[in-house]
Amino acid sequence: MQPKDQAQPNIEDVAAAAGVSTATVSRVLNKPASVREALRGRVIEAVTRLGYVPHAGARALKLQRSGTVGAIFPTIDNAIFAQAIDALQQRLADAQLQLLIATSGYDLDTEARQAMNLVTRGADALALCGVGQSPQLLQFLRQRELPTVHAMTYPPPPGMVCVGFDNARAIGQAVRYLLDLGHRRIAMLAGIVRDNDRAAARVAGVRQALENAGVGLAPQHLVERRYGLAEAREGFRALMAAVPAPTAIVCGNDVLAFGALLEAARMGIAVPAALSIVGFDDLEMARHIRPALTTLHVPTQQMWHAVADRLVAALGQLPVPAATEVEVELVVRESTGPVRQGESIALP
């Protein structure tokens, strides 16, 4: 550790120690692929030995970029977003970009403030969840001409770059599967749809799939709750108090489904003999909980790697496709089964 009164090494010190020019040091630090491996190794050794740290402000001024990308997530409590952060950071690090994250709490005003904070502090690009941002934020991004990728939704509205999936179509797979098992009283335990376009699209997808089958979603069979186990358990009790009670429940994400499974066990409701439950996301716990959860698998790593790739390309002024779709697949496990004998009716 250097004494506090000792001057910090500068780029000239590194150049002298490595026996190269300051321009070569700069190329190694900023564009390492442009320097021969042996020469690059000498510079890196000198940087490490001297403890040299490039001045971020000077580097940003030279490159006219900060080398940072901002990402705003609704929360980091949900494992799906923790996985997203990991995948995004890995890919950006490969491009020598630093990830800065913020959370919005599913609040559009907070999301807008966080985005503006990240941009005014130097973020060169942004990754956002969904396309339901406030008009003020969208206008801000257009004025700044800031590279922005919207994740977890598809297809993109005009003027946006999206990497994701059609939430309504994806959850429709689960509804059609339950219908094939003979279920007709199908309920939904949804996330709060206000300020969450993904949750709203999933509700719309369940409703549309049921309407297409001539069944419909009864008002008492739709409950919205925050994404938490306690809220999910309470929402499950509300659904099961409906008359008639559902024989199957589609949940807006796996966290809600975990809560439903826990409360079903507490209430003595056999899953899947008396009730089928489906989740959305395919978190790791889905395969370990008992009964193992039937759910929709979201390729989270693939999706967020693609988000990073689009951002890197945009920062490099390369063409970026407006729409990138990833496939969501139904994974059938132990929490779903045929409706009990006598409960099913023929479809019209």
C-alpha cells in the first residue's frame, strides 16, 4: 500500500516502466486488441506493479464516452432480475463496459428519475424493462438520442428496440394446456398491472385464451397481488373463497405460484389432485419445490445477453435490429394434472 504522501503513478510512469510511449499505454488500456500480445503484457505488468489507475474523467473526455451502461429494474428481490443483472454485466464486461443499476419499485415516476440520474451522471446507454415508461422519460430519451433497449417484451412499438417475448402469447400456452387437461374454471393470480405492461399483457393473454375457448375469465377468478410470498398466499385464499372455486390457477410469475403452493399445502388442498397451479419464469426453485412447479421457461441469460449485444452495437454505431424475439416454453412438472372426474364440461 502506498503512503498517503507518495504521489500516485501517472501514465508517464507506466510508459517509462514498460519502455513504451504513453500512446501505447493508452491503446492497451482503451483498445487492447490493437496492441501485440507481448507488448500488451509488458504494459499490463507495469500497470499492476505500479498500481496505476486511469483517470475516469480524462478517459471519458478523450473517448467522449464514460464506458458505463445504466439499467433500471423494478426490483432486485425477484431472482429473475438478479439473473438478468448477472447476464447483462457479464456481457458488458466482455466489451469493457461498466454496468450501473437502479430500481424503480414498479413506479413510473421513480423509473424516470432514476433514468435521468443515470444519464446525467454519464451513462452512455440504458436498458429498461418493458415499454410502459412515462411519456416524459420517453421524450427525454428521444431528445438525448440515447441508445436504449427495452427488455422482456415483444413486438416493439414504433421507434423502440426490444429484446423479449410476447407476454400474452406466452401465457396463453399455459391456459391451452390446462384446457386440454379438462379444466374450465381457470383463475389467475396476477401481479399488479398498474405501471407494469408485462403483468397487464399476461392478464390479457389469459383472458384472450379463455375467451377463444368460449370459457371466459370470471371476475371472481382474477386477483392482483404484489410479487411477494405473503401477498401471494393471501391472494390464493381470495381465489379459493370464490364460488365456484377454480380447479386451476395461472400465476403471473413463479413467486406468486410459490406462495399459492405454500398456502394450498396449509389449507390441505391437494396439488394437483384437487387443484392445478402454473407459474411463469422457471426460477431455480421451481424444480425443487414440492410438488415441482409447472411453469413457463424464460431464457433469461439469452435474453439479457442479447440486450447487452444490442447496446454494445449501438454504442459502436453499428446497425441494431428493432425486434429480437426469444422463445418462452411451457415446462410441465408435478403441479398440474387432469381435472377431477365430474368437474369438466365440454367446450362449445
